[in-house]
Amino acid sequence: MPTRICKICNKNFNTKFSRKIYCSKHCAQIGQNKAKTNWRLSDLGKQKRKEWWQSDSGKQSRFKYKKSNKGKLNDRVYSSNRRSKIEKQSPLWNDSKKTKKIFEYALKIETYINRNNTGKRAKVHVDHIIPLKGKTFEGGYPVRGLNVWYNLMPTLDSNNTSKGNICPPEKQIEGITTPHLSLDKLPHPKIWMKFIHAMYNNAVKSAKDKNFKKQMLSNYLELDPRNLK
């Protein structure tokens, strides 16, 4: 029987199968896991996963999973861990009244955005601009934002989901015409609530002016930082 070298442990082993590249089931499992990881991280793998996520079968699969016992359990564990994370990253000097007010504004903004809307209902989330646990736009370095009122902003759930755990860029990026948020353009904490109130006023105006609504939705809400590169 021919002698081969295992691709995982580099040991010599004898086999009568010409396509066998692993010396044992343990090495085969490691190799398969590496192959799956490489596929998920590849551009093609990311594209296929995104297509499946947006497809009807992907939506049905996620719905069934959420209704299953395992899905409910993982949802509770995730919610518990997130509450613990928010509590740890909420400093004593945070103004809880302003934080609550931003959530109230988000609900009102959602109401006005969907007024006279014949299409799919838009949802507005309150997003941590600098993620509680994420990566910087420049370099992908670990970053942890605080749960304070001037790190919170109403944003469309679609933008919030696509943004993921990526922190916005530190400065405005030259050559990109798409309006986007950058940390150097954020208002001072002293006038943060005026900034949020202005977003609310724009939402009220958008309920009466369709053209203004289209312009507003593409300008004042966060975009996915990864699309800016």
C-alpha cells in the first residue's frame, strides 16, 4: 500500500485509497472544519450566505428556528448576556432620562416614517454608534463603546443589522459621495438631544412630503461602514 502524509498532523500513514488525505477520523474532522471556515470567510461564501439570508427559504428557516426550543433558549441566553454587557458599560454618570427620551423619539420617528406608507413597514432601532463590542473601521481593532445617551441614535433596523459590530470611520472619507456618519462629525454631548430632536422633526416633515422622506432616509440614518471601503 502507498504511503501518504496526513495534511493535519503530517504523519506518514498507509492506505489503499488514492484520495485519502487524513490519517484518522480526528484529523479528518479537523480538516473538514477548516474547509468550512475557509469557505465561510471567502468572498463567494459570504455572497452565498447573504443570498440565502435574504431568500424565502432562509427567512422560513430562521422563523422555525426562533420558534423551536433551542432557538428560544439561545435567544434568552443572548438577551441575558446583552443585558449584562449593557449594565457593565453603563457608567454612573450616564443621564438615564436622556437615554429613555431617545428610545421615545425612536418610536415616534418610526410612526411618522410609516405614515402614508404603502410599502413595507420600516422599523427604527436605537443603535450604539460605537458598538458595545465590535471593531474599528480603520484596521479592525477591538473597540467597546459606552451605553451613554450621546452614543445612541435612532436608525433603520436594516442599516443597524448590516452595520453589525463595525464602528463608523474616524473621519469623513474623501471621494465617497454617499452621505455617511463619521465620528468627527458627531455633535457635542451638550447638544446631542437637539441633534436627536432634529431627526424627529425631519420625520414629522417626511409624513407630509414624500420627496423629503426619500431624501431624509438616505441622509440622516447610519449606513453600513463596510460599504464605504
